[in-house]
Amino acid sequence: MKFLKKNGNPMPKFFGELAGEAKSGKMDRREFLAMASAFGASAATAYSMIDMTLPTPAFAQEGKKGGV
């Protein structure tokens, strides 16, 4: 898949390698996001490069009877 920067230009090719490292755990997710944004990628593009597009649902715990 071809990824584009905010201005419509293609992302540098080495970002595919960096995304692979982030997926495999060799690179921290935050480090990858920082590098991608420094080179002009939006957060949505960077997250999609590492297959983190959908948030996981969070559910509330059941309340306890009897107060605090």
C-alpha cells in the first residue's frame, strides 16, 4: 500500500522498514509515531502503517452494592 504525507507527496521508502520494526517490537510505538510526524505523516497515517487503526473497546466494571 502506498502512503502519502499531509501535502500529498509519497512517504519515504524507509518508513516501510520502520513500520515493520514497530510491528515486530524492535522499535517503540511512540518513537515510530514521533519519527513519522517529523517527516510529515499524520497520526492516522502512522497508525495505519503499523495496523493500529481501530481502538479497543473499554467496558465499565459492575458497581458494588452497599456504597463505597
